[in-house]
Amino acid sequence: MKTNYLKRSLLIVAMAVTTTTYAQKKAKVDAGDYEYSNYDQTIIRNGKQLEQIKTNWNGTIYKIELVKDKMTDLYVDGEKIPVARWGEYSTVVGKIREQIRKDRIQAKKDQAQALVDQAQARRDQQQALKDQAQAKRDQEQAVRDQEQAKRDQQQAEKDQAEAKEGQVQAQKDQEQALRDQEQAKKDQEQARLDQIQAKKDQAQAAEDQRQVKLLTADLVKDGIIPNADALHELTLNDEEMTVNGKKQPDTVFNKYKGKYNRFTKLNFSYGNSNGVHTYQGLHISH
């Protein structure tokens, strides 16, 4: 019953707020046999309020326009009827307008009933909301009581677990202390080995620098570069040798490959200017 009240009230209110009144299609008019369907709307044209009626009256389409309740235009099946012939249609126009009047009266009655139904539906809904709110409060209280009991149980379990964790943590701390001692010994040994390796690396770096100077001197001696400052870039690997970006002949490549075999195996590159290419393996720059 509440649902029917609400649906009906919403329908009637929607009809009331529009400026157009629609009659049901094929509704009987008075006691006669005429049938019609129509729309009646009010628009603003050229600053004037204009009422438009369009009706399918017993198979004929009538369109009527009125200003201040006075007919200003008449169309029958799309044809505009001149004022001189309006008298031919006065009877049917009168019936149409009478039916529109009845439709408006019925719409007002329906609207009034809808408001009554809507008010009853609102009262029913408010009572239902009150009942629902009370039921919800009762349910929420039951849930709170249940949650409190659950929290008390969880706290007891947590206290037990924490006591056990304390014992386990003490054992873990003891074991970690032993591991830390072992790691400290390993770190000490690694530091000693790192120092030894650092000395070896330093010695090798010094040797590589010396070999670079010797190689540069050979390049000057062989006339590949005019002096040591002229060497900007050099690469040497198993496949080729380049000096300042220029690939050297095989005779030169083979000579330096054999003499500076360590550089060859390490895919050696050297540069003393910006933009020097970086290769995998040994790379020396100044």
C-alpha cells in the first residue's frame, strides 16, 4: 500500500509541474462517439504567451493556437484554415476546448489526490524509519556487547602470546650475539684481505700508467703521433687498434698487440679529453 501511494503521488506531481497537459489516446468525449488524443502547451513567442493545442480528433489532426484565450491560428491535417472558414470548425473546436478544460480539471483532482496520497506515504515512511532505527540500535548494541567479549578474549590471548614471545626473543638475542661475534671475525679477516688487494691494485695501476707512457713513447717513436700531448684517444683489443679515432694498419696493430698483450686482453681504451668512449675492460683517462 505504501509503495502504491508513493508511485501515484510522484506521477501526479510530475504532471503538475509541466506546462503541457496530455489527454489519454482514444478517450471518449462526452456521450458521443468521438475519439481523440491531444497535447496542450503554453509557449512564449515574440514576447507573448501563446497556447498551442494539437489534437487527433476522430482521425483528423487539428492544431489550434490561442492568445489570451482567443484563437489566432487553425490548422486541419497540416493545412492552415483562413479566418473566413473558421465557422465551419466552430463545433469541433468547441468540443476540443471543452475536453481540454475537463482534462485540466481532472488533472487538478488527480494532483490533489496525489498530494493526499503522498502525505500518507510520507507518514508511513517516517514510522517505518523510526521502527527501523530502533531495530538498528538494538542490533548495534548486541554487536557492541559481542565485540567487547571478543576483545576481552583477544587481550587474554595476547598477554599469553607476549609472555611466550619474550622467552623466544631472549633466545633469539642470545643466538644473534653469537652470530655477531662470528661476523666481526669475518669482517676483520675481509678487511685484511681488502688491504692486501688494495696494495696489489695500487701497484698494478702504477704499472699500467707506466705502460701507457711507454706505449705513448712508442707511438711518437713510430711517427703515429708527433708528441705525447697529441694523443687524445686510443683503443687496443684483439681485433684492432685505433689512435685518435683512426684505425691503424695490421702491421702496427700486430706490433702493439704483441708488446702490450695485457692491454689487448683487457680491451684497453685511453683518453684525455671530454667525450671519451668507455669500453668494457681496462679504461684509463686523464
